[in-house]
Amino acid sequence: MNPPKAPLRRYAPGLALVAVPLLLALLGPLFAGPPGPRSVSYTAGGGHWLGTDFAGRDTWRQVLLGGRSVVLVALAATALTYLLAVPLGLGAALTRRRWLQDLLMRPLDVLIAVPSLLLVLLVAATLTPGPAGLTVLVGMAAVPEAARVTHAAAVEIASRPAVEALRMQGESWWRTAVGYVARAMRRTLAADAGIRLTGALYLVATAAFLGVGVQPDAADWAVMVDRNRPGMFLQPWPVAVPALLVAALATGTNLLFDAAQQNRAAHPEGTAR
């Protein structure tokens, strides 16, 4: 039986926060239009209802163009994190060879001690700026923590009699790891995904703010915050609007994942298989 639908109010805060930044990120470039003449004035007026940025470009047009890079890179980086972390965690949890478990997990313990942003900055110093490189950097920076979460959840499930029964029946590693263990820990991974995606959003924005992975004059929300700071007291919108959009997207994403977990906890019979 399918679980009853959670009341809309459970999801309403998260939806309200993510709706605007997501729509701007996905659809904004379609409505940005061609670049107009640049203005030497920060103030609003002359068709620039949010004023202009440090380069005299229309702030609203930059907002429409600047979200796609942040959102798509964060989503792609999160997907890459789990593509790498889940097999690592499952492999270490299901192996009966202690040396192999140590070989897989001990290097990750060392990397966890290094701040993710520091790793991104160190590696990015040797790479050409671009969204593809930033995606790889952010995705791999989150692998150690995601792999540890996967491993911790998988170890408990792998100790169940059902897993031993599957092994005695000669079931393949894929069926045991993916068909049973991964399915049993999907709620843990779903809860962790909210944290990873939020972390990716902040890391992408911070890296762009520091000029890592993007051009210094790119249409990017984080770059807008960085490049327009000197004129913030003259014209706050080029800084305030993109900063609020990034914060709303990150906070709303966490609220949505929390609401989904609360719904599953309230109706466990609907998620059991």
C-alpha cells in the first residue's frame, strides 16, 4: 500500500524557498535577451530596474543568466559524488578481506581531515577554469564523507542474516550489494543527499566567489557577489540578490529533504518492501 501523501504544508517552506532560484536558474537565460548598452551609473533607471553591476551591465540580466552555472554544477557534482562514493562504501562494507577494507577506507580518512575548499583550491591551481573542471573538483571533494556514510550504513545491513543467506545461496555481489544492501539503506542515502547537495551549492558558490573554475567576469551568482562588493553601498542589488538566491536554494533544499524524511518516518509501512 502506498503511504498517504504528506500534507502540503510539510513541503511548503522548502518549495517556497527553492521555487524562485530554480526557475531563474533554469528558465532565466531564455528571457535574458540580448545585452543592452552599458551604463556608467550604478543607480537604477534607464531600463535597469535593479541598477547595473561593476561593468555597467544590467543587474537583472546578469541574475537571469547567473544561476544555471551554480545549480547545474552543484547537481552534477552531487551525482558524481555518489557514483564514486557508493561503490566504495559498499565494497568496503561487504568485503571479508580486512586489508581490502583498509585499502579502500583509510585514504579517505586522511582526506576527510583536509577541508574540502582547500582541496578544491589546491587542485584548481593547476586546471583551466571551466564548469567541467569545477564539477569534478567539487564532486570528488565530497567523496570521502559520502563514502564513510555509505560504509557505516552498509556495515550494519551487511551483518544481517539475510545477507549471509544470500551469500550461502551463491548470489552475485551485485544482487547482494545493490539488490539488498543498497535498497535497505536508501533512506540513509536520501537524507545524506540533502546535505551533499547543500554542501555542493556552497562549495561551488565559494569557489566561484574566489575565482576558481569560472572566468572573473562570468555571469554567475557567486561571481556577481564577489565582483560587485566594492560598490555595495552605492548599489546593493548586484550583491544582495544573488546572495539571497543562493542562500534560499541551499536552505530550501535541506527543508525539502527533511520533509521527505519526516514523511517516510511517519509512514514506515509505506516504504517497507
